Amino acid sequence: MSNYTHETIPTQFVEANGIRYAYRRFGKPGTIRLLFLGYFNSNMDGWDPDVTNCLARYHQVILFDNAGVGASGGKTPPTVAEMTKHFVAFCRALGLKQIHVVGFSLGGMIGQQVALEHPQLLGRLILLGTGPRGGEGMTFTELSAEEQADPVAFLLAAFFSPSQASQAAGRGYIKRLESRKNDRDLAVSRDSAVGQLAAIREWGTIPATGRYATLKSIIHPTLIVHGNKDIVVKPINAFILAEHLPNAQLIMYSDSSHGAFYQHRKAFLEHIKIFLSDGDSVVPDHDSIKSSFA
């Protein structure tokens, strides 16, 4: 496993409850796994190889297509809660006892749900460009399940700010996405995108009572990373997460939008290294952490 990289690791499959899930697993053996959960309308090829390869030097990295996404079978459900059930079934099928979740946008919503429903499965939580249930301006009315006519232009506009520096970083990111030449993932189907869009809109609906109340129950060490000019998930949502999560820290990157951690990937990799520096030697115990915040 340690000889493979983002570009060369073969796609593997595991079956759970009659559904065949696609995944790629590489990196340093014997460490707690970093399981990556992606954004709306993305597959395993949507992650930046610079980020995954650097993290794989110190950790096991697992990229994953949830039900109905990319090369995975099944149907993409219309709620984050149902997506979480598939994610947990996948982890159990691989025999994973504890993981760290790296959740980007929609993936960060699933990560929060995992923390609430399966706290013992989760060690640490890294939330990238995401927000809480019922967050500010998270109705996502501008998103469409239809294929983007120009995906490059879409990513440059959504993930990076209009500045020259940010757009240059965006073009570098898009070029790196092309570095995997063989065994590329399948595109996300329209049916899957429809399910994902329904899920994130349901997540963004403001609850009738107890807005943000569940966040206090997520007591895992959490790193929140956001762009100060994010046009997809408003930056205020990162501050809400940081305010209500009892064991969280927030990093806000300048002149950056939804893909802030790609634009500032060198700083991000240093920050995540610090955050995870004791994560493999001392696995947080859910009950002891919970009692300390009681």
C-alpha cells in the first residue's frame, strides 16, 4: 500500500448490504485512517493529488464514492442521514474501527452526522468549506443537478476568488486533477446529483426548534477550514461551527472561496499536520472527552 500514490492506486470495491462501494486506499500502514468525503457532484478524482499524496506520507488515505456516486453501485439518497448510513456500512465492510474524517462541503455535513450518530467510529473531524444543519444562506438555490457546460469555468468561479492570485491557484489545481491518467473514476450521474442536491438543501433548511443545538454534542477534536470569500457556503457558517462545537478550532484563509484549502494547500498541510500530530498515538476516547465538557 505504501508504494502507491493518488495517481497509481487501483480502484477497489467492497460490498455491504447488496451495494458495491468503490474506494482507493494508500499511504502509511499502521496509522489511523483519513477518510475523505467529497463535495456535491464530485468523485474520487476531484481531490487534489498534492493534498492526498502529502497526507499519505504520514497517514492511510481512503477516498470513497458513496452510494450511487461515480463507480459505486446503489442509489444516491436524498438526505444526509441516509448518506451517513451508507458511509457507516462501508466502514464496517472494511473492518474500520476508528477513522478521521476529512469532509469537504457535502462531505462535511456527512462528517457531522457521523459524529452525532456514531461517535465511537470517529477520532477527529476536519470540516472544509461546510456549515451546520440549518446554517446561514445554505439553501443552495444557485446549484443545479444538470451537468456544467464548462466545468473548468465553474470550478474557477466557485472554488477561487476573482483575484489574479486566486485564479492562478485555481488553474494549478485543475491541472493537478488531470495527473491521474488511468483507471479514472466514473462521472457523477444526473440521478446522483439530484439526490445530492436534495440532501444538501434538506440539510440547509432551518429547523423549527433548536437551531445549532446538536453541535454541542459533537465533542471530537475538530478543525474547521474556510475561505473568507466563500460564495458557496458563507463564511459566517464557519464561525457558527466554531462557536458551538466545544472542541473546535477555526482557520480562515484570505482571498479564497470554496476551495480555500487548495489555494493555500501548503499552509493547510502544515495546519492539518499540527492538528493530527498526536491523533495516531493517542486516540480520543469519546466518553472521557464528553465527561470533560459535561
